Amino acid sequence: MYQAALLLNELVTRIERELTTLSPDYEIILVDDGSQDESWAGIQHQAARNPRIKGLRLSRNFGQHHALTAGLDLAQGQWVVVMDCDLQDQPEEIGRLYRKALEGYDVVLASRQQRQDTWLKTTLSKAFYRLLSYLTDTRQDPQVANFGIYHQRVITRVGQLRESIRYFPTMVGWVGFRQTTLPVQHAAAGRPGTYSLRRRLRLATDVLLAHSDKPLRLTACLGLLLSAGAFMLGLLSLVRFWLGQITVPGYASLIISISFFSGLIILVLGIVGLYVGKTFEQVRNRPLYIVRDTTCEPLAYENPV
């Protein structure tokens, strides 16, 4: 969670109310992703009130999916529910997800019906998932995000994926297991969104680079097509010169062709540079997150690299 102090009490109350109807043995893990408000104080209060609530406070804002990894590394239950803190994912749907999972599924993903997001956010989301589906050659559902219930065997396998670029939905899809979706009601956000357009575009770029090499292959195909076109154009110009149709070389065409191919070269180098940069980021092998404080017992939590 990030900057969610005003929603914390309602969030925990609704989660507790739903979980107590399913099992007396549960845990609630709250991860503070470097909030600047009173979120951590609220988490400490909740953990002191209910020993089944565990809190983690990261040393800074590492990002949603890194914070999610921190919480999953601590989770010990046979079934794990992942949800955002803004109450768009409604805790009252947890029971339905759990009962669907008992039908023999390892993963039940919440399919958000009639999304209560802005037109811009919904449109960008659909465009991103359509592009991601094309580049990864896998079907990506724009109605599905993090909210869902996952068997511990799935969480364990996802936890073994320690790449620095984290995107939980695609990682769950990659590990496999038996998965399905369940339609759920989507509520309006209880607080203003913390994901700016710039952060969304950055996340989208990271995910595309981490899960697909198709941009490199498309770039190679484009280079071959342009080379073939340039070769044919060269032959045509040579024939026209022999026929006497070209007497004075064109300055404009020369400048245009140089500018075009220079821009193309810079584009290709930029794409390759992005992949090299992400590779460099991965081989540094830095921790995915750093825990500043925890309400758990010291020996109950380890911060894996």
C-alpha cells in the first residue's frame, strides 16, 4: 500500500469480516511501500490489535510489484489472496474466489466487470494488454490484474523468479498451473490514484522489454525490408541513368534519404540499448526490496536477495 492511511481501517475491517466467515486460521499481510503519510502508524496499530496482522515497511518506494513480492515472501498460508489497498478490489469477493478455487483450480483471477476507472485509464489499459498479447504471443485479459486467489505452490514458484523487472500477472501466467477467472464487481477507488501517466508508461516499457524479444525481431525484419527496398530503388535509379532520364543528381533526395536512415539507425540502437540496459540492471543482482521495519518476529522474516 502507498499513501493509504485514510483507507486502512475500513480495508482491514472488511477483510477481517470476510475471512472470519471462511476460517479462523488466517493472516493479513500489509506492506507499506515507503508511504509519506501515517500508513505505517496505522499498520502498527492494527498489528498490535490483532496478532494475525503482519506489517512490513519498506525503506523507500520500490513500486507496487516489488512491494507485492515482499508480502508474498512472507505469506505462509495454503491459499494466498492478492489485492490492492484502494478498495476497488472488494474484500467481499474473497469468499467467492476461494469457493471457486476449491473446484480444483490453483489460481482464480478476478475478472473486473464494468470497471470503475476513468476513460483514459481504461483505454490505455486495453491498448497495453493488446500490445503485450501481440509481443508475447500469449492472451492477456485487460479485465484481470493482481486481485485473485493463489495456491501456495503457485506463490512459491513465482517467488523463485527474482528478476528485477516485476509484473505479477505475467509471472503468474508464466508459471502455469490450472487457472481460471471469476467475474467480480469493481468498485470506485477510495483514494486518488498514485500511478501517474509517466509511471504507467515506464511500467509498460519495462514489462514489454522483460517478457518479449519481439521488438528486436521486428526491428531486424524492418531492416531487411528497407534494405530490399533500397536495393530495388538503386537498380531503378541505375536503369533510369542508363536511359538518360537522370541528368542532375537530386540534392533533396540525398538529404531526405540520409535523414531517414540516420533516424532509423538511432531507433534501432535505442531499442538494443534498452535491452542492454535492462540486462545490466539484472546482472547487478541487487535486492528486490529492503525492509526498514516489521511488526513480525525477527526470525519469522528473511529478506531474500
